[in-house]
Amino acid sequence: MVRRSWRAARTALGVVAAGAGVLLVSGGLGAAVAAWNVATWRAAGPQEVAGRLLTRGVAAALAALAVGFLLAVPPLRALWRAAGRRTRPWAARGGLAAAAAVVLLLGVLPVGGAAASLWPPRGLVTGPSPAAQGLAGADVSFTTSDGVRLAGWYAPSANGAAVVLVPGSYGTRSGVLDRAVVLARHGYGVLLLDPRGNGASGGRGMGYGWFLERDVAAAVGFVLGRPDVRDGRVGLLGVSLGGEGTLGAAGADPRVRAVVAEGVTNRGPADLGPLRGDGVRGRVVAAGYAVMFAVLDRLSDAPRPPSLAASVVATSPRPVLLVAGGTQRWEVRAADDVHRRALAAAPDARVEVWVVPDGAHAAALAEQPREWERRVVALFDTALAG
């Protein structure tokens, strides 16, 4: 009896140790990625600060990985050996392998991804300058409500209206320059934004863009303070992560008159419905995202964003155009889901979905330039008319 109780206690301790080890390995992997991201920063500022962050990140990652492996490997090895002594060792070890896969997909990867997204890489301004593309403007800067100094590039308006352009993940003004050129050709002022933690902007970014509402609100305030922009005529255009952020910003800011969002998928736990409806693979991916978002919500001081559909409802009846690439199954599902849920909650919502046939992610302008120009300019011409 005593021996049996000891075995049960030892097994329980082994499971606890293995679980703690897995969590430490997950955090260690995330810290390692974060440290690498910090090492790639090319921001202006004291280099010794980045060096200290890198040193501490590497130290934390190595310590977590070492302790995690020391805690997890011995009990897992014991379980594997014990499974081999059972009547059906292949079934027992198969069950352990399946459990390990579940832990990997729903534990290690989401937790590591959450940790890494708290220290994302810094996007760099690359490629030709706006001036080289024929735009007449200048570098500008302004401050968010929480004190972060943002940078961008602004070309004045010729028609009294302006559009704030927001790039995708780890992006800068470089990622939306092609769209700005088209809009400027039609007379619109264009503000190409470097979100916090990217380009010439200060602050630290967040991998899923939960600070973008604050960044975009500051950009909108800057544009509306320009003498060339009249009567509050401002719209938003965002790409990928930037598209998700512009939807959130428009829902929270009544000053925004129209939104074009390209390539949106999900930015929080309330956006996972399309994934859950896409078979086993979709449900597994959605479960992993749910774990990651829960960890982010605990570890980040960024506010959890509303769902994309809720943001569109809050924007109603101001017009919204969602652009999805036809080859991107989850992107198309997400756009259709937002469209359906928004109309169900707000019948007066003016939300339109354009699925680009055979289109890639956020590549509508490159693949169908005339149709992109026609649709986007028509929306802003209607919504931002004087």
C-alpha cells in the first residue's frame, strides 16, 4: 500500500515537473526569439540599452531552457520507458506522442509566440523615398495619448481631404508607399505612418497590433490639424495587421469617415470563429491562437481589442471596404464573417467585401491596379467629399 502511494506521488510529481519544464521551455523559446528581435533593431538611441536588453534576454532564455529541460526530460523519459513495459507498448507510446503533440501545438508554440510578440522585431524604412516617387512632402512627428513619439511622412492635400496609411506587421511607411502614390494622384493628402516600435517611431511595438488604436488616433489628430485638410475630411487605409488596426481605430474614433482594410484575419479571441469552422486543422489553429491571446492579455499592458466585426458595427454607418486575396482561404472567411456579423448587428452598416480572384495576401494593388484604384478612390471620393 505504501509502495503504491509512493508510486502515485512520484508520478504526480513527475507530471508537475514535466508541466513546469514545458512552460519554462516555451518561455525560453519566446525569450530567445525576443532577444534575436532586439538584436536586429536599428533604432536611434543608446546602443548600450539594446545591448543590455539583448544580454538579459539571452540569459533569461538560456536559463529558462536549461531549467525547463532539466525538469521535463527525466519524468518524460520515465513515462516513455514505463509505456514500453505495458502489454501494448505501441498504443501507450502512441498516446504519449499524441499528448506531446497537443502540448506542443496548444502549449509550447502559443506561449512561445506570445512571449516573442511582446518584443517584436523593429521594421526598417527601406526602398525608395516618397520624394523619389514624385510626392512632395516631408518627415513629420507627433505624440500619442500615452506619450509615444511617432514618425511618418506627409504629403499635403490638394482636394481638402487626407488618408492615413498604416502598414502591416513590423512595417513602416515603406510598406504603403505604392498606395499613397495612387491616392496622392487623385489629390488626397497622405500620411504614411511608422507605428510605434518601427521605422523612426519610438516606443515598443506589439506583435498583434493592440496599440494601433492609439497610434492611429494620434495620426488622425495630426492630419486634422493640417491647414490643407478641411472640415474633418479624413479616412484610413490599412494593410494586413494595419488593416485590423484601422478597423479598430475607426470604431473607436468618430472623426474617421471611411476605412479600407486589406488582408485582415484576426487580432483577438473574438475573431476566431472562421478558423473554428474550418475543420480539424482550423479548430487546432484556433485553439492555439486562443491560448496565445490569453497569455498576451495577461502579460501585455496593451488593451485587448474588440472583434473586427464589433469595430465595423461601431463604425456604422461610415463606409468600410474589406479587401481579401482569393487564394487566402482564412482571409476570405474572415472578411465574409465580419460582413455577416456586422450586418446582423447593424443593418445600416455600409460594409463591402472585395475578394480579388486568385489574389495573394494584401496584393490587390499589385495584381489588379486599375480595379484597386477604381474601388478605393470611389469610396474615399464619396465619403470624404466636401
